[in-house]
Amino acid sequence: MTTDVIVVGGGIVGSATAYYCARDGMRVTLLEQQTVGYGASGRNVGFLWLHCRTAGFALDIARAGRNLYPQLLEELPGGFEFRPSGGLMYFSTPDQGAVFEEFVAARRRDGLDMTLIDGAEVRRLVPPIRPDVLGASYCSDDAQIVTSTVVEAFARGAKAEGATIREGVTVERLVVSGDRVEAVETDSGRFSGDAIVVATGAWTTALLAGIGVDIPIGGERLQVAMTGPQPFWIEPLVFGPNATKQYALFRDLPSWDPAIFTTPGQDRDGLVLLPLLVQRASGELSIGCATDYPGELDAHPTLAGLAQIADGLAADFPSLRDVPITRTWAGLLPFTSDHAPVIDEVMPGLFVGAGHTFGNTAGPVTARILSQLIAGREPEFDISACRYGRPLDPIVVGAPTHW
């Protein structure tokens, strides 16, 4: 089977790339091992999180992606769940509050619409939160999606533009002829194309290693639980103070002291709790998330991770102790050592869009860039920070990463 573009991977980057390439008149076949949106894109909590994106490339592409969503909502068939809901990070002590004051001031200098709100406003926005919360940083630029519904909308859009979506197809290796990648070998046969796009997240390193291309991408496991529908309403995305330790934007502040943000029990058993909560339009709550770095790419939740979520979230949201848990899952968040994805033609005929730590915002923009590279056009976005061949450190099994 011959086509112009073969896209490997049916997450947000792959499905959006199939859509944009097909819309540009290319013949496209997307190959997905499971079902579209099955991997990381279907297993995250849907944050469009500008709050903690570092100034420069990360914030610029996140802002561009966030601003693209209203347009996508209009143009993609069938729609998807999107709310421009804002987001907050709460704190509970005066020492934490002093750090948050510095953080908000710095973020405002970076151009974000961010304010420091008091405890009463936090409790109004997040009814089940503990009564001693003193305040939060609030960013109106943050928004939320149900990522799986976005991926499905891109897949529908790609099909409407003539693309072929093949699910349940495992890509076993890339086929090189001379210096060019010309096909993929799968358990359903060979698929040839003028351009092969690899958009396989944390699985990219292993696939590319087969042809001698080294792009070290790790997988941070994020464990999540979902509750049944709740009668109260929480509009913004919610992050807790323990999550601040993940971000250089906090750690580099003059008043930063990790002891201020160390909560007993939230870091244990090799797991770090990034306390978060978001309410879907259905009323269900996604709560999480326990994080670790397994040696194997294992997207199963663990008893230790779920226990950490239960203990941490019950402490900060006491009224949730008795809510029914209807589902648990884990996803693997891809990352590189410098936290920028690889977006490039890495050898003739082979295009890569992988390693996104913030794929919900950057994914659709990455797809547009890839379609422009494949068409031989100048990308709409400066991707100098994402080029293949820049120095990247190896991924150390079990070693945590911080943004």
C-alpha cells in the first residue's frame, strides 16, 4: 500500500497531523496500535496549563495551542469537551503565600493574566477544599479539555478530509532504503510513503533505535482516579502546593525553600504526589496524581500510587473521603532532558513529533508544523529549540525529572 504520508501513533499529535496533512491535500494513513486516544492522550486529566510554562518556547507554543482551541471547536466535526475555565494553585501557610506572591508577580511580567486570590475566593471556586487554605494563584488563561474527545474529533476531521485511520495495527520497524525512510513494516503488512511521521510519545525511542536514530525520551507515570458525578461545581483546574516542587519557576524564586512545601506522606514509596483535581462537565472528578518513573513503559496504576492519591486528596478535600471511585488508570507522560519536544525531519522522509510534556497545548501546533515541514513550507512557529541533533541527556531509569 502506498500513500503520501504515514502517521504512526493515534494520540493528539498523530491524529492532528493526519488532519492537517489531509486538509492540505495529502493522502494520509494513520496507524494506531490500539485505538485513537488510547495512550497518553486518553489518560491525562485534560489540563491546558499555561500557569507554569516557562517563558520562551514552552510558554509561546502553549499559548498558541491554547488560543487554537476555540477555532478547533468550530471546525472539527462532532465537537469535543473544552472549557476556558481558568486554573489555580492553592497554598495553606503564610510562608507558602510569600512564595506565591513572588510567583504571581513573575508570571505577570511574563504576560499571563494571573492574580493572587484569598482563601474565601478559593473556597467559593472549589467548595470541597479544606477550610484553612489561605489563597491561591489564579490564571484565567488556563483551560481544560477531555483529551480523548479532542483526539476523536481530529480523527473524524482527518477521515472527512480523506485520511484512512487504521486501528489495531502494530508498527514493528521502520524501513530504510539508502539514506531515506520509505515505509513501515507492521503486523498487517508494509505501508510506504513519501513521509513517515513518528508521533508515538514515550515509545518513540525504542522505535527509532531500530534504524540507529537516538532520541532519548522518558516516560513519567501519572496515576489518576475518577469519582462518580458530584453535586457541587468546580470550574477551574486545581493544583496543590506540593506540585510547586516540580517547576523551576517556583524553585528559582528568591524565597523558595523546599521545606515549606514538604507535606508528610505526599512523597513516599518512590512516588511523588502532584495533588490535582478537575471536574468534567459530567460532574465526575479526576483526582491525582501519583508520579513515578518505572523501568518499563508500564501504564498500569499501582496500589501504592492509588493509596497516595487517596490519602493526599482526602487531607486537602475532606468531603471527598466517601465519594465513589468509578475508575482508575495511569498514563505515561513523555519528556526529554531539556523538556522540549523533538519536532523535525530527522532524516530524509522521517519526521518526528514526540517528547511533549505539555502535549494538550503543544500537540495541535506541533501537528501544523509537521504538515508544513512535510509540504516543504516554512513552519509558522520557531522550532529551533526542538530540532533533532541538539544535545539531550540519556534518560536514567527511575530518576525523576522537574520542569
